[in-house]
Amino acid sequence: MNSTPSVGTRPATFLSLPPVVRHQIYCDAGLIHDSDIDFNRRVNTTYWPPSADFQISYNLLLTCRTVYTETSYIIYSTNRFFIRYSDAQSLEALRNLTADSVALLTQLTVHLNVTSCEKGQECCEVCRGKSSYCLKHDKPLGLSSKTILSEWQTTARYITAHIKQSHLSLHFVCDVNELKVAMYVVEPLRNTPTLAECSIRLARQPGPLLRDVAQEVATRAMGYQDRWNHVGSAFRFFDLPQELRLKILGYTDLVTPLCEVEWNPESNFYLHYSTWRCGGPSIGGFPECSPDLHRACQFRNCWQYEPSNVGCFCRRYHAAFSSKCRCWSPPTSLFLVCKQLSVDAQAVFFARNRFIIVPSGGCTHPAKSTPTRLEVSIFLRDVVPSNALHFLKFLEVVFPPFYDDYLCPHEPAYQDWLQTIEYVRERLDLPMLTLRIYMADYILHGELVADFRSTMTKEQGMAILKMYARTLGPLSKLREKGLSRFFADLAYPFAHTRFGLRNPTSVLERSTELRQRIERLVMGDDYDGTLLETKELGNSQWLEESLRDYMSS
């Protein structure tokens, strides 16, 4: 039988294969795809030679026009590109891209000026070791940096002129020293075609003015402004009954993910999570993430879900905006709109969250001396508006571990504490309030117990017990006004002594007796706090973290 091909039949070639098959062959052959590409390293080939994958990709691009077109599409549309300014012409690699290549980009990160290491990245770990590596960070950008500003303007105009509509996700970092510089560096982004995603960071430290600029430009770049302009007339929120307004506000950041807020004078209102990272409630690597708390993990540490070279755009840490950041920060703006909204916001914020007042130096670090004022006094008299105190439903006050004595009667802080109790007894809604006091213990951190606890004398221990009674006894005035839920958790002074370590059962019994004695000192002889405790009371996040550290040491 004659097997000679008939006249006019063309032999099968690579280009006769279906496009989807050719694309798979490109990837199997080594074409770089779905990867991070650093333009800085690719340009400076004497410092960082191209890998085998880059060489294969380069060879494929030179094959023919059809292969060039198809491989270019894969390279520029599936990879994540990163570039950082270091010196003049650093951004040239972006300007060298063809207009067609720019149109194919789907993910681009530009670090124009970065003044800090990023959360969770290796640099942060290096910083803890006080390495000189962090000296390489930039200083905040000012108007005097004309070279970098000029090159950025030129590069940005070129890129924005060729971006494909709703195709590119742009991450832009430029830490500046003033608002005028911020307005200048984001100006090219105001005229960009609609972006699929836009994250902008303008300063290392949080700041409302720069954050608002980042948010306004990023949302406009994503087309949010145009959508809002077509909504029509504004919704008259205050025409709703107050009950509905409070219900709606309950779905804002006024209610935190764990319904728990910590406060101290240095950090103001903030959230505390007992676990730093989260790998899921049943995913390996971070098994300590409790399934009960995992629902809240989506509202924290947004940076840990981004590739390491993208950077941090978390509004909690920086003057930045990212639509992916849902990390909680105090919803200050809701208190500033108008008087009526401020009242509604206070009602939701203070009633729906548990408030934990913690020492400025940390809950488990011994206090070297009594402060001028206790944190709780500052919170109740200076931070919470007097007309909002009655909204508080749960208040936990943490006292730090201390040496022989603390908060003596002659000290100003003690007198201020007594005045605070008098101040709030007429303003708190005491029948609806749960008050919990923690006299925190020294927690092991992989080291020996501090001498002041391991060598505790009888006299020193009795001084601590007297402090408990002297400090908490005056709270009985709150019971007279209706306080019905009071809990005291008190560090037993002799728990870390030789006696305590040899007799853990006895320590537990005496700790329970101490708690009952103090609670009844405040609430009366018939009070039994154990009958009122519920599962919802639970441990606060600072205590969960401390207990985990103690168990692992």
C-alpha cells in the first residue's frame, strides 16, 4: 500500500497544534509563569545572573513572531512583577517594556521609597537582632529629591498610558515626609484607566491625612468614585429609628472581630490576638489557632497573605489603603461626623465590646514603681466621655506584677484611684456591668523566675496581700450602687517560692481562698462569684497568650 502523502498535504507542525496545547508545552518547557519577577535583579545581570527559567523564556521569545506573541502573553499576564527605586534610572526597566507588554501586566509592585522593614518579613527578624541591615532603609521622601520624583513621573505617565482597563493590580509604596509630596507622587495615578486592584502606602506611621489621600486615589483608580457618583441622592440615615441605626452600626468596625478591645495610654484602643499568625484552625504549621477564634483571623495581619515582596498596606501600621485590608483600627471617623452619630457610635462601641485596661509596660512584666496615675483612672475619667460611661457592659482591669508593695496610700495614684471610684459610681450602669480585676502574675518566658518572686519572704508576701485588700476594698462603694458581677483573679505571692513549687495543690487551694476573700470584701459575705461565671466570660487574649507562653517554657 502506498503510504506517500497525497499532493498538497502539509506536514503537521508545532504551530498547527491548538493554542491551549502550545501554552501547556511552553510552561512544561520552562517558560516562567505564575512566579515573582524582580525587575531590579533581572536588569543587573552582573549581580544576579538569569536562572535557567529566564534563559529558556528568553530563547522562546526569539523563536518566531507567533511564539513571541503567545509567550509574551503568558509571561506578562501570569507573573507578578516587582521593582524598587535605588538610584537614577532604576525604573528604566518599566519604561523599556513595549506598550503591548504593559497592557498585558496583571500584577505590578513599585517600591519608590520604603522607610521600614515589612511586617512578618525576614528584615523584621533581622531588626530584632539589631543588625545594620536596616540602615539601608530609605528616609522619608521630600521635595528636594528631584531625581527620583522626576523619574517616577516619567515612568508613571508611560505605564498609565498603556494600561488595559480593569486588568492590572497595582501596589505602590512611597513613604513621604509631608502631604505636598504625597499629592505629587500620586498625581499620575489619578488619571489611570480603571485598575483591577490598587494599594497605596504613603508613610510608615499611620496618619489620617496621608491615609485619606491613599484611599481617595486608590478608590478612584479602581472606579469606586464613578460608581458612587451614579448612586443618586444621599441616603437619609437619621430618618431611620434609632433602633435600626444602632443595628446598622453594629456591622461596622464599632464592634471588633472578637468583641474585645485593649487600651493603654501609649497604644490607645487596639486589638490583641493570642496567636500572631494563622494557618487555619486545622492546617499544619499553626495548630494553636483555635477554631472558635479563627473567624476573626480575616480581620488581622492582612500582610501575611500577600507575597513577601509586595509589602504591607495595613492601615493599622501605615498611612495606607488596600481593599484587602480589613484589619481593625479605631473607627474614629464615625465619632466625628456629627453629634447624633457620635452618640449612636458610643452606644454601640462601649456596649458591644469588652474593654481590657492593661499596664503600659505589659501585663506580665514587673512594675518597677507606681505610676503617677493608674491606666484605669485615665481611661474612665479622661478617655471615655462622662455621658458614655453608662454604656460600658464589661470592664477588665489588669494590674502588673510588682515588688514588695505597690499603690501605697500616700502615693498620688492611690488617691486618684479612690477619686475615680467616686467619679464613676454615679455614672456607670452598675447593674448591667461586669467588672473583672486581674492582679497579674510573673509569667515564665523560658527563663528562671525573677528573684523577687522565687525568694519571696513572708513579710513581702503579706505586703502584697494587703495591697490587694487596700486597692480593691473601696470598690464596695460600687456594690452599694448596684454592682452585681465582680470577679477577682489574684496572683498568689508564694506560688514561685520553694514552698509553692513543692505544693502546687496547696497553692491552688490558697489562691481560691484568696479570691473568695477579696470578692466578698467587695460584694459582701454571701457573694459567690463561681455561681455567676459563664462560658462567655472566658479568658481575655492577653491571658491566653501568657498561659500559652507559660506552658511552652
